[in-house]
Amino acid sequence: MTEPKKRKPPLVAEKRYGNRPKKPSNAKKKLVKPQKSSHKKSHSRKVKMRRRTSRKRRNPIVALLLRILRWIWRIVWAFTWRTGLVCSLILGLAVSYVYVSLPDVSKLLDGRSRGSVTLLDRNDKVFAWRGDQFGGVVTAKTVSKDLRNAIVATEDKRFYRHFGVSPRGVASAVSINLREGRGPLSGHGGSTITQQTAKLMCLGVKFDPKAWQSETDFVRDCRRNSLWRKAKEAVYALAMEVKYSKDEIFSIYLNRAYMGGGAYGAEAAAQRYFGKPAANLNAAQSAMLAGLLTAPSSYAPTANLQRSQNRAATVLRLMKEQGYLTSKEASYWQSRPAKLSNAAEAQVGGYFADWVMGTGPEFFTYNTTEDVVLKTTLDPRIQSAVEDGLKWVFENKVREGSEAQAAIVVMSADGAVRAMVGGRRTKVSGAFNRATQAKRQTGSAFKPFVYATALDLGRHENDTVLDEPYCQIIPGSGKWCPKNYTGKHYGEVTLTFALMNSLNVPAVKVSEQVGRENVRTVAEMFGIESDLAAGPALALGASESSLLEMTGAYAGILNGGSSVMPYGLVELRLLGDEDALMGTGGGIGERVISDASARELIWMMKKVVSEGTGTRAQLADWQVAGKTGTTQAARDAWFIGFTNEYVAGVWMGYDDNTPLTGVTGGGLPAEIWREAMVRVHEGLEPKPLPAFTPTKSKQGTRPKKKRKGLDNFLSGIIRDIVGDN
């Protein structure tokens, strides 16, 4: 039998390493790659099929629009994020540049371009301020908590939460402006306190006289609103937020903000209005200062206290709404509004302050870059008395609606000016001062200098002069014949009678007899600096002069015949310094006439008030000497007189030279003088004038007793005919 055919072995290489050990069944399962579920595969196929079906079913127009929108979105998105990135880089660079340029906080606290002038009265009390007031540096932590809260509540309630710019505030401001019919940047600005501080710093730009005509133009340029300006302001604000802390920014704002009345900064405003430091302000006072920030000039309490108090009530309400005050506290302070200090409320001496500022060197007054203190001669009691007297006469003696003006100057015998009123409106600053700036004809108020010259040349009060028609030929003008105010002549009269009744013909004759050049010299030496008339009308006051000059000249008569330079400045020093830079710029000067002549003239002028044209100026218990004056057509009316204590001059007239109606120097001016001086002399012990005692008649004159009776008789007739002149 044949053996069965053997099966050939497979052509496989032998296992060189032997059989591998078998792995557990569970390990084998782990190595097996998981297979996709057939269910999932079928689900995905169905989704794809649906999408294809929906695409096939979608309207081709809609599909096209969707593709266009997707394309536009991709472009917008690409542009937006790239633009945003570029703008962020530019903004970062701009903020970094400003950040590097920002100085230390201490250099930003006083932002004034000029200094301040504080005026003290004779009692060393502040009565006026000029220039840019700066009370000193304060910080967010040193001022009253109420002041800090009031400013935040009013100006920027999110100040401590934002990063320097408030988009919400800007959007709200734009919305309000558009709703009220203004431009988007007109009216409400939506600026944060940081942005306002940046604006106060003028974005780091300093005043350059070559770029701006004045500081006013510079400030206006810094405050203008435009889109580009707002953008720069925002950059500056962001840089400040990075550079400074919130309290430092708030401190800069507190020190640089203008708060009306010439006050820059919280400390100056607190001292200006309330006479106390900013650290001691209560809620009502703090609310008033915070309310000023919106419109400093309009809401200044010195301009309109009621308006300022109403604004403060609104600020108190905002403080209550934002949780800084309880309802009880807000009601309490609203019922007790802030009031001005005595100095701020009085506002005395505005004309005086302006005059004193003009007497000092400009680089320490109007153009000062330092803080200056001026001690003056002003007496606030006398100033108030003069203002009250003037007001009383115009309210009770002058017809309603009259536009007539008046001016008053009161000074001591040495020329120290104690009070000054330059017009009917007394609470003013920078107004036209009729006491110093107006040059008006003096009329008969000039005659005392004619008789002073005669007395000093040897004549006496009871010497006589013939009052009769008198004429002169004036070269180039022809015949000139002076007339008495009454139109009559009284024959031989004494010098005293002629002066006390203000007779014109005797005054011209005496002037011509003693020499009009001598009269001119005496008047000039007494302090009348204005150009004096060259002709014989000099004796009748044809020359123009200011009330201050005339009053100062009369002070020379009172002090015994020595010239006087009226002055108001006692000393000038820098704030914080004890040593004065300069002292008094006036006072008693050289002798003009002898003491005996001055005493005799005082006696004659005393008769003017006791028996002559100035009787309305009489004061109970006080001896008064003076002289009336009325110019041609009654365009000016004067009364200047003195007691042992004070010299006072009054002028009355119209600014446009309109003639006064029914007014002479012995009328309303004398009454104004009396009402003012009655108040000035309250509480003072009466003292007699330094006048001489008349002696018996001298050779060539009539006996004193006979002359006196005739003089009194004639004076009575004159007063009955024409009244006071």
C-alpha cells in the first residue's frame, strides 16, 4: 500500500524567540481598538443629508445675502480689532508721554498767574481783596469732610470709582444738551473732577505773552470746548489717574478752582466769605462753596447772597441723596444757610481800596506776582458812617429818579484818608471814582486860598474891601465884570463878611491886590496840583480840581498852615514777612502860611458855617469851619469843612455836566456833609477849633463892634434873597 502524501509545511520563518506568553483576556480587550458605532455613523449621515437637503431647499437670494453679511462681518471684525489695537497703542503712547511730562503734585497746587493783594484797615482787619487770592495749600484730607463730600456730590459722584473719564457721564451730558436744544458739547460737559483739574492746568500749557494777547485770552483758550480739545483733555486725565492718587488729584482741584470774588482755592474762598479756614467749614458753608464751582461769578455770595444760598440748598439735597447727610442733617442746614463774615458782608471801602492800589508801585499792586499785604489808613467805622449819611440824604432829600452823583472824602489833619466814597453806589470795585478821578470847577470853594494869601501878607479878618461894580480888560477877551451871586453890591465890607457870604467882587479885588501869582503859589503849595486859571477868574474857582486835592488843601488849613499830601497806604509787605518793604507815602509837608494866619482863616471859615452860606452844615456841640462852592450854571456844588478831629469834602453834580436844579453848595452838599459827620463824631468828645481870638480893630478899619452888627444885618439880607450859596 502506498503511504498517504504528507502535507507540506508553510513557508514561514521559524520563531526565533520562542512562543510569546499569552496575555490575559482582559488585557487583550484593552488593546483592541474600539470600533465606531454603526448607530453614530448613521446619525451623522442623516445630519449631513438634512443639511444638504436644507441647502437645496433654501432660497438662493437668502443664501446670497447671508454670504454677503458673513463677508461684511469678517471685514468689520478684522478692521475693528486691528483699529482697536492701533488706537490702544496710540492712546497708551499718548498717556505715557503726558505721564512723563507731569510734574510733582507740590508744583501744581498754586496755579495763579499773578499774586494777591490783601488790604488791612487801621485796625489791622481785612476789608478788601484785590488780585488772585490764594489762602494757602490744602489737601483732600485737611479740608472739612463736608466740603469734600459736597464737591464730590455736586461735581462727580463717581470720582473715586472711575479711571478719569466717565463715558456714562459724557453720554448723559450730550443727551441733556441735545434735549435742551444746544450742541452736544455746549452746556453740560460731563467732565469728571479729573478732567476739570486737567482743564484748570490748561493741559500743561503755560501762559506765553507772545502767543496770547492777555491772560484773559489764555484762560478763554484753555476753557474752550471742541471735540479735539475734549480728546486731549481725556488723555491728560488718564495720565493724571496713572501718575497721581485720587486724593492728590482732588487736592490739586481744591487749590486751583476759582470760587468767585477773586478767590482761587478752597482756603482763599473760606477766608474770603466766612473768615475761617477750610478745615472748619460746616455743611452749609461747604455746600455754598461747592455750589460756586458751576458759575463762580454768578453764585458768589458777595454778588448775590440769596442766589448763593439757594444753590447751596440744592447741593445739600444732593448730599442727602448720595448718603453724605441724613434727612435730618440736610433739613437742619437748609434751614440755617451760610452767611457772610462781617468783613465780606460790609464790602466797605471799594473806592478807597482802588485808590490805594493806584498809589503803590504797580509791580506790587495790579501787576504783582507775589502775595502782598497793604496796611491802610481806612477807618471802617467812619467809612460806614459816611456811606449811611450819603444814603440817607439821597433817600430823603433828593427827588426819586435823579441821576445826580456825589462823592465824599474824610481825612485827618495830617492827610490820612479815613473814608472815601466815589459815587452813590458804594458796594463797588473798579468803578469810576469821582473823589479822585473827576476834575471839576471848584467855584467859591477856592476862595479860602485867596484870603489865606492876603492874611499871610499882613492883612486881617476885619480889614475892609469895597464891594462895588468892578471890571477888567482881559487881553484877547475884552471887558470882564464879575458879579455877586445876589446881583447886588454891599459897599465896604470886611474880609470875614466877604468870605462868609461868598461875595465874588471882593474876592477878585483881594486876589488882584495881593497878586494872583501869589494866590496860585499858595494854592499849589497847599496841594492843588491841577492847572490853575491864569486870569482874574482864578479867585472865583474857574480852575478844575479833584475832591481829594481840595479836601487835602483844607486839611493844611486845619493843621496850622502846612501842606498835606493825602495818603492811604501806611506800609506794604509780602505775605508772611514781618518787615515792610515801604511805608507811608504822604503826610504833613512844608509850611505854606504862618500858624497865626491859619488860625485867623479858620476863624473866618467858622463864620461861614455859623452865620454865612454854610449854616446847614452845623453840628451840635462841635465847632465847624468850612466853605461852600457853586460853579457857573450850578454844574457843581461843593461843601468842604472841618472840625477839630476831621476834614471832610463833599461834591455833588452830574457826570455829563448837566446843571443841578435848585442845588447850591450850601444846600444838599452841606446836608450830606452834616449827616455824614454827625455819624462820624458819635461818641467823640467835642473839641474847639484852633482858631484865634479876634482883637480890637486895627488902623484903617472900622471898629469891630460896629462892623459886626452891619455884617450880620447884610448877611441876613443875602440869605433871605438867595438862600445858601
